[in-house]
Amino acid sequence: MAEAAARQDVIVGVDLGGTKILAGVFGAGLKCLATAKLSTKAERGYEAVVERIQRCVRDAIDEADLTVKQVRAVGIGAPGAVNPETGEVLFAPNLRWKDAPLGKDLAKLLDVPVFVENDGNVCALGVHEVEMEGKPRSLVGIFLGTGIGAGIILGGELHGGFNRTAGEVGHMVLDVGGPKCGCGNRGCFEALASRTAIFRELSDAIRDGAKSHLVDLLGPGEAITDLKSGDLRKALRKGDKLVQKVVEAAAEYTGIAIGNIINFLNPEVIVLGGGVMDALQDEMMAIIEATARDYAMTGTAEGIRIVPSKLGDKAGITGAAVLARRALKG
Amino acid sequence: MAEAAARQDVIVGVDLGGTKILAGVFGAGLKCLATAKLSTKAERGYEAVVERIQRCVRDAIDEADLTVKQVRAVGIGAPGAVNPETGEVLFAPNLRWKDAPLGKDLAKLLDVPVFVENDGNVCALGVHEVEMEGKPRSLVGIFLGTGIGAGIILGGELHGGFNRTAGEVGHMVLDVGGPKCGCGNRGCFEALASRTAIFRELSDAIRDGAKSHLVDLLGPGEAITDLKSGDLRKALRKGDKLVQKVVEAAAEYTGIAIGNIINFLNPEVIVLGGGVMDALQDEMMAIIEATARDYAMTGTAEGIRIVPSKLGDKAGITGAAVLARRALKG
């Protein structure tokens, strides 16, 4: 009976990214029982990606020695603007999706209720409820990866805003007329501190003749785009001056963005996560915090915590599971 | 009896600025019965300013043919960080105040309850409750004057944030490494689009030999700092190219700041007010709105209203009255 009751709490959380799909099976108390991973293959189009999400969910469930019938709900964090009421992904540039009925289509394939939210929102929800035990009244989660996403918790609840699109902190302009951003504007936070921005700066400098261990690491002629955040950490530990300069600049921009957020919204906690933070936390965190407190007005940052998330790449699947559990209770 | 009942609703709202004090007496239904104005004379020090606020309040009450005994409460918007629970002005750089017990001191002088809030918050409150009849669930009010202040309404209530300092939008960095701001940092919104910033740009250009009607308007040798926002409007109507360029740039920066706010917080309404807007609304509003919608991500700005306030320089006294009335109701 205890086992049957526990099984009724089984939820699958999915982190849908531009390059990979991660699914996690969560039991009672949001314990992670198993995970599975597949590449997204966005270039194959919407139907193919939905089919891959389904497969990834089934793989994770099988990994946990369970069956789909034992799963109560699936939550998904998607990289774009989402209508959580209909489960539609309204706009996801990295996937080239527009008005995609993801929730409905996946629910049909799995025969399980599916709940969809923006990925930044989902990550913030996971960090707030699981890592912070729901304690902070207000929290902004910033996730530095290929792009930069964020989620806002106010009064203990997700803040979606008027169009349910709040949290697009990656497109906060910090440097008018600065580097071109994927969104078409210039000088966005994402164009200054995402992995894409860091790699662009490194490529440009190496092309202009700057020295770096990255060249040896990759071998001559290799594109800098084949790098991972972990390669940057390796280069930094070898004392690579170029990588140090570029990573420190990204950390400073992140600090300025956080300073803006403290001045404007003044949340109790600011949490940092995402692939770039997971790989470069030791190198970036002190600069981020010092810069943020420098840019915050006198008295505004007192007692506000600026911390890295401990959930790492599980923030997305954890938050997606929280989302689905809340929706079921809702 | 009707008159006695009406008198019980009498509240005085005070707008305390760096250069002037404005007091308004409000009757039933927040009808403005009379106003009074005094210069602040901040250089004379804290006690002298408190004495002048008291005098301005008494002048306004007398102007309305009432006595202080008929006033139920006084609300004040102050230019700085405020603790509304104690009525203390924690930090007001323009007045050179630190930890000033304004609420307590003024209540002693007037023998009436006094409630204090940040001026941007108070203006946003006035616009939301009186001009918008409390309808928008979320609103950001941005006030362009000597500095730039703002107030945030979420769920129909003032959002103070963790340290009660939310709304410092004037110190949102838009142009890293840009013009020096009074706060010590560079490239803040306030250093790009406030009256101070506009006058700095004009002074610099005229010193460098640029032509402008402003020189004729002021006579040779006159400092550009003696200008008012209204002088800019006059110069614009004479076809002054320099003033047009500088004012348009300020409008663009304002639009970018609003784009950032739409992307990040996604409020239902963004209201613009303050001395610069009152004088230059016709010249700035179209550029502000077009720029904001351009910088907002696809789908995020849909249905969001970006509007000028109709309260003009009464936003502060009106909001201060709303503040006091709400505080009395508890």
C-alpha cells in the first residue's frame, strides 16, 4: 500500500532546450528517481521534437522501473513565450516554433496531463520551492547558458506579468549600441554574458591574433564554437589571460544586470544557475556579487542574497515537476 | 452635518522635492480644494526644511479656508529611500539627508498623523488610484524631472521590495561606461534622459560651438542651467535642431528603459509623468512608445498601455493624499 501511494505521486519533469531534452522522474517529496537525456534535433521540425520529448519521458520512466500508467502528470519548461493555460508555446526562436500546441500534442501521445511553462520560470520555481524550501517571499532566478533566461517569484508565486512573458532579463539592454543580439537589438544582457557572447568574444580575439590555450586545446583550424563551458574552466586553470578577461567581463555584465534588478524590483534573493554558472561559478561569483552591490544604490542591497543555485542542470526538471504538482493540486 | 462629515475627510498631500515643496488640501472623494508652494531651500539644513514643509502645509490649509484641527492626516512623498513604517527618510542625496525622522518631527509640529513614502511610489499610487481608478492590476509609473523616479504597483498594491526601495529605475544602467551619474556610476537612465542630462548635453554642444535658439533666448553669457523644460519646448517650436536632437535622444533612452521593464516585469500599464514629460509630452511620447515597442520582445508588449499621466505636477500631492487616506483606513 505504501508503495502504491508513493507511486501516485510520480511526476515527470522535462527541461526542453535548444540542443537537448532532459527528463526526470520524481517520486514522493520530489525525490529524483531517474533521468534520461536526448538531443533536441530542432532542425527536424516540431513533430519530430515532440516525438523525441515523448521518447525521452518514456526512457526516464523505464529507467525508474515504472510505467507511464503510474505517472500522474508531466511538467515541461520550454525555451520561449508560453501560455500556461493552453500549454501552447507561442514563440520559441531557438526551436523556430510559433503557436505550437505542445501541451495538447504531448498529452495525446502519453495519455497523461501535461503542463507547460517558460523555462526560466520553471527553473526559478524549482530553485525557490526545492532548494530554498519556499522561504523567500521574492526571488529572481537568472540562468546563464546558450541564452539567458530568468524567472520571477513574488509573494511566493510565479510572476507572469500581463502577457505571461515576464522574466525576459536576457533582453534587458545594458549597453546601447553594443554587440548585436539574436533578438535583433543591440547591447542586450544576453549579447554580453551568455555562452554565445563569451564564445563570440573569444573567437573574435583569436582571429585578431590573441594568444590562448584554447587554440592548443582544440588543435589548429578548429572552430571555437565547438567549445564547452568546461573548456573555459580548463583554460582558466592554465592561467589563460584571454579567457580570464572575457569571462570576467561577462561576470561584470551579470553583476550590472543584477544591480539593475536590485534597484528596480528589490527582490529578497537572486539565484544564479545555468550551464555557464555550473562550469565557471568559482571564477565568476565573486565578481558578479561585488559588481551588483557596487551598482545597487546605497541601502538597496542590504540583506539581499546573491547566490549560485545548487541544483545545477537539474533546476529545469525539478521546477517542471514542481509546476506539474502545483497544477494537479491547483 | 454634511459639512462636518466632509471635513473629516480632509487630508493634506505634500510633494517634497529638491527645489520646491508643494502641498495640496484634499476633501471628500480626493477633490483638491487648494494648494500652496514654497521653495525647499535644502541648503539651510534639515530643521529649516521641516519648518518650511509645516509652513507650506499651513498655507494650503488656510488657502482652503480650513484649520489644521480639521485635517485628519498628512501624507508626504520624499525624494529618497524611506521607511514608511517609521516615517524616516533613510537617504535623500538631493536634500543631503540621512536617517531623518521626518514623519515624527512634522507630526509634532502639526499635531496631525504624518505618513511618508518615496516620491516615485507616491506618484505611482496617485496615478493608479485617482487617474486610473485603481483598475490596472500592475503599473509602473516613471517620472522624468531633475532626476528620474518610479513606483511599482503589483496586484493593486505598492511594491516596496525587500528593503522598501524598489522603483529606483533612474539608476538602471542602459549604457555601460556612458555619462557619469550623480550616484557615482555611469550610463544610468537618469544620466541619459533626466532634465539634468538634457541640459548637460545642450551645454556641452553649445560650448563646442553648436548653434541653438537657446543662446538667443538666454542672452550671451547666460548659463544653460538657468533653463526650464518650457524653454526647450519654445526652442523646439522655433525648429531648433540641436534641442530636437537632444530631446529625441532622451526620448529614445526612455523608450529603451521601458522596453527593459516590459521584457522583465511585464506590467499592464506604464505611465509617464514629471516636469520633463509635462513640458515635452508632444515631442517625446511618440518616440518613447515606438522605441519601447521595438525593444520589447515579440508578443511581450501586446495590449500593454504606455501613456502620459494627466495629473501633471499634481501627481505627487494626489498620491501623498492617497497614501495618508490608505494609512488611516489601515
